[in-house]
Amino acid sequence: MPIFFIPVLLLAGHASAQQSTAPSGEKYTLTELAGLAIQNTQILGSQDARIEEKKLSAAQAGIWPGLSVDFSAGRKREARLSGPRYELAFAQALPLLGKPGLRGGLLDLESESWRVRRVATQIDVTLAVVQLAYEYAATRRNAGFVEKRQRRFDLIKTYLAGRAFPTPQRKAESRIVQNRLKGLASDAIQSQAGFRASFEKLKVYVPLESGSYPDIEVPWFSGAKILDEKEWTAKALENNPDLRVQRLVVKGAELEKSLASRDGLPDPSFVASYEEGRAAETETSYGLGLSLALPPWNRNRAGIRSAAQKKLAEERRLGFEERKLGAELSRLLVEYEAARRIVRQYPQNLLAELEAQLQEAEEGFRKGQVDLLTFLELESSASETFGRVLDAQRDLAARVAELMAAAGEQDAPARLGSL
């Protein structure tokens, strides 16, 4: 795919604009920009900490409870004799029903959910950089085109300034030029503001120096790639981050149901005891055994039904989200196809052709071979087409970004080359 290379632009006649758009000498590709953005996005570090937090909590939750020790001391009396008495007991809970493992499994699912969220955030950051890079490229090139239009109309104004306008036709032509110049002055301000604003938005993600505008290479969309709806739908249903999180929620609800059913049953405990007492004679007792609490009378039936209803709710929500994503993807593909077909009408060499046409028309006007109104009409239509070309690239970039976000595409800069 050809590269959309953005040259450095200087707004002639405006010293402040010349200074603000001075080149930084830096050049970036989309892949480099995305890499810098990921390295400097603090939210990813926050999510890494969340992942580790849940992972450690899961490890701790799966550990068996510790040994309990009971010690008591007193006196033993037999008839008129008495003496000291000591008792030592050990108890170790035996969670043979697997409750710690289930609790650890729930936290493992939360950790995995945060991993999916981190991937989603990384995708969002990458695609935001892609869209902003195309916006930066388009607004910068548009600012350069507006600059050339200003210079062109300044020359026409100078050309007409030394000529008398005795007829209404000539006066009308002069007024048209003056009005166009006023409009172009406003366009120049807006185009420069849009260019600088796009740079500031890009700085949210990429650590770029203020007032130093780098050259950014973005792939030029040719619009040749027709996307297969079945392929993208299957990919989205499998990799969409929101669906992946919801599937983990369903698994968590299933584990909660299993845990609720086991909470109605007590865990046994291994018990060891030692007792010694002395009155008339020393007596020693010791023993080993199992301790088992009686289960509650309703065995947590309401808790089990509650967990089952939660599982049902999450499954139904997952089904709804899948249908919603399918419909959303169909809409995105329709919009992508429309944007692709528009891009096909505007090949990359059209921009150079438009500028060559205007140059040729300008030379013809100076030689008297093209009248003013014809030249103005051509200039207006060419500038409109120039803007449409850049808008088509930006619009297709936005549609592609939405599709890749829905499909969970993790290597967007590389995939753009095939579109």
C-alpha cells in the first residue's frame, strides 16, 4: 500500500504560524506511534496491578486454613485430694469439599477478566492513535492546500488591482475575488487550528514535544479490500473483549452456584487431644478423631437458587450481547463498504492532479487564455474535491477502527496495509 506522507507546511505571510509549524526533524510510522502510546499509557500499568492483585488473592484463597490449638489448665479433685490438670487439643480443618479451590477459581476468573480488559484498553489506545494520526495527516495537508489557495488569490488580487473595472461584469469579478480572499482567510485560521488541535489530541497518547510537529507516515487507503461479513462476524464473536469478559462472568456464576451448593455442607476437621491430671494419681488421656458439624436444616437452598438465577441472568445477557454485536457488526460493515467505495473514487494521485490542474489554469488565466470566472469555478471545484479526498481517508480510518475494536484486533497498524 502506498504511504500517505505528510510534508512540513508553513503558512506564508504569518510569522507566528511559520514558527508553530516548524519541523521537529522527527518522523514516525503508525507502528512506532502506537508503540510509544502503549509504553506511556498509565492505565495499562494500573490494570497490570489489578491482574497481579487478583492473582495473588486467588493463590491465597486456595490455601487450606491453618491449624488451631486449644490449651486449658486447672485443677483436678478426687475426694479430698486435688492436683493440677492440663489439656491440649489440636484441630485441622479438612476442606475436602473443595471450597477454597472454588473461591480461588472465582478470583482467577477476575484476574483473567482484568487481562481481557487490559487487552481491550491496549486495542483502544492503538486505534485511537490510528484515527488521530489520520486526522493529523489530513488536517496538516489541508492546511498546506489552503495556504496555496491564499497565495493564488493574492496573485489574482494583485493582477486585478492595476486594472480599471468600468463594466458591471468586471466589478462583479473583483468583488468575487475579494469575497473569496476573506473566506480563505477564515479557512486558513480554521485549518491551522484544526491541525494544531489534532496534534494536541495526539499528545494525549504519544509523548510529543509541544510546538514541534513531526512528520507522520500513514498508509493510504486504496479501498480495494472487500470484507467478508461471515469472517468478521465469527472473529468478533470469538475475540470481542466485552463478550470475553461476559463469558468469564458466566463461568464465575457457575462457580458461585457450585460453591453455594457446598456451603450447605460442613467440612470435617481432624482433631488430636492430650490431657493430664493429678490428684491421688496421675492420669493421662489422649485421642485422635474427626469433628463434623451438623449441616444447617435447609442446606443453603435459597442461596443455591439465588446462584442459579444469577447464572441464568448472566447467560441471557451473554446471548443478548452476542446478538447485539452481530447487528452492530453488520452496521459497521455497511458503513465500511460505503466508505471504501468512496475512497475508490479518489486515488492518491488525484491530489497531485488537482494541484497540476490549478497550476495550469492559473498560467492560462495570466496569459488571458482562461477567463476569471472559469478559473474561479475550477478553483472552487478542485478545492472541494481535495477536501473530499482527505475526508474519505479519515472516514475510512474511523470505520476501520470501529471494526477492529469490535473484532478485538490486536495488530491494527499492520492490518491497515491490506485495506
